[in-house]
Amino acid sequence: MKLSRRKFLHAAAGAAALPAGARGASATDYPSRPVHLIIGYPPGGSADMTARLTAQWLSERLGQQFIVESRPGAATNIATESVLRATPDGYTLLLAAPANATNVALFAQLNFDFIRDITPIAGIIRFPDVVDVNLSVPVHSIPELISYAKANPGKLNFASSGIGSTLHVAGELFKMMAGVDIVHVPYRGGGPALVDLMSGRVQLMFDNLPTSLEFIRVGKLRPLAVTTTARSAVLPDLPTVADFVPGYEASAWYGLVAPKGAPAEVVETLNKTINAMLADPAAKARFTDLGASLLPGSAANFGKLIADETEKWGKVIKFAGIKPE
């Protein structure tokens, strides 16, 4: 992973240094027609919400329609490959997500090399998972969860949105660092997993905060902690897992990438426009309502985040022996 990360950062620096003429003569007119923003998830989830908020902002500021297209399947690899094989002119973009980092280690053979084949554009948001339990589980804190799991090895099930998903690897990291034996139960999406968590068919879930938040607020789930190193503004009284398991951190993030070779002028235009969105009070408030923190910064900043996440979760997947479905 370290070698891939070095290659990626070197390639990003080299791409930025290319002269404008080498990157596409029409880039200065960008965008002159509609832009397609592809996501690898079904409509209605946090990825879809993030993409639509971002597309609306870009459409209004850049004068062309940014169209969100959902292409779920194969752990986001269908959507990812369709973008990376597109013409690198900035008119086909991908909402990059943690699955793009975990899939590098999860799948032995992909038709692309994500780090090599992308041009990072901008980070958008980062948000925690929240450790939820069914109301019947007799624990109210992370220390109680660890004690209960150790006293009942193999009896607690944790749900996820699928093998190798961010929800899965967050649970595996917890197992590894807390030294507990809890059993993974994969679902085909976070929605069905949440339904079974609330019904008691499974007992535990490391869920994205935006999708659990309303169920927590109405008392259908019991939250124990958030998985980021800092508390969440929308659940300020909830501790972090790291308060009890030092060094633990897991979070979801979204940002924009284009195929390798996208014109530098296009990247600059999109990066500046997204950073303006992240500085806008109304847009900031909408993302904060999702329980998210913002990821302003350069294209290189976002590229480094992707490289770091790829390295981190690759180690967890290897340690846990996770294999794709």
C-alpha cells in the first residue's frame, strides 16, 4: 500500500505540473454542456444526499446541469469503472467513497487501479459511524459492550451493509482493537440491516450517523458512541469509541474525482466551487444536519486522504481475512 500511495502522490504532483495545452484545449470553456455525477449506491442514502446537494450547488454556480446518476452494484465497482473508463474531460465525475479505498484490498482482481486511474478534485464531507444496539441488549456504554461481548463470545451479531463495506470494516476494527468475538451478518444495503437491528434479529451495528440519526432521536435505537476521534455536533452528549478504545477511528467520507488525465483547469474550477460551497453558511448548515464535518482543501489534500484510507483499511481487511461475496 505504501508504494501505491507514493506513486499516487507523485503522479498527482506531475499532473498538476502539466501545461494547459497538454490537458485539453476546451477546458477553459468548462462546463459547456451537462455534467454527469455518478454514485455507486442506490438513491436515498447518505451518498445520494451528498451528491444531490453538491450537484445543485455546482449547477447553480457553473451554469450547466450536474446530473446525479445512481449505478449501484458490485460494491460500487460498476459505477467506479464506468467513470474511470470515460473520456477524461470533466464531464463524467464520480462521488468517491470509502468503498473505493476498501475495494483495493478486498478484490484481488479489478479492471482498474483506483489510485492510479483517478484525478482527485475535492473532498466534501466526513461523518462518523455510530455504534447502535437494539433496545433489548443490556448495555449502555462501550465498556459495557466490551464486557458483555467477552462474557458471551460469539453470541452478539453485528449487521452491515455488505461484506467489505465501511460498516463491516468499522466493526472488524473494533473487534481487533477491543479483543472481542462478535459475529458479522452482512446485508444487501444499510436499510435492511437497520430494519433487522430495530426488530432484534441482530443486536449491534456500526452505522453511518446520517441514516441512524432519526431512529436514535425517536428512541428506536440506543447509541453507545460515535466512531470519529471527536464528538458529533448533532449528538454532543455521546462519547467516542476512542474514549474507551484508544486509537480507534472509523468514518465515512465523500468527495469528487475524475478519470486520470482530467484537465487541470477543470479540476481547479470544480475544487474552487466546492470549497465555496463548504464555506457557504446555508450549505454548511445542511451538511451539519447530516452529522457531517466538512473537508475543504486542495485536490492534493483529498488525494492524500484517499491514499491514507486505502492503506489503513487494507491492513484491517488483511488482518480480518475479509473476502468478497
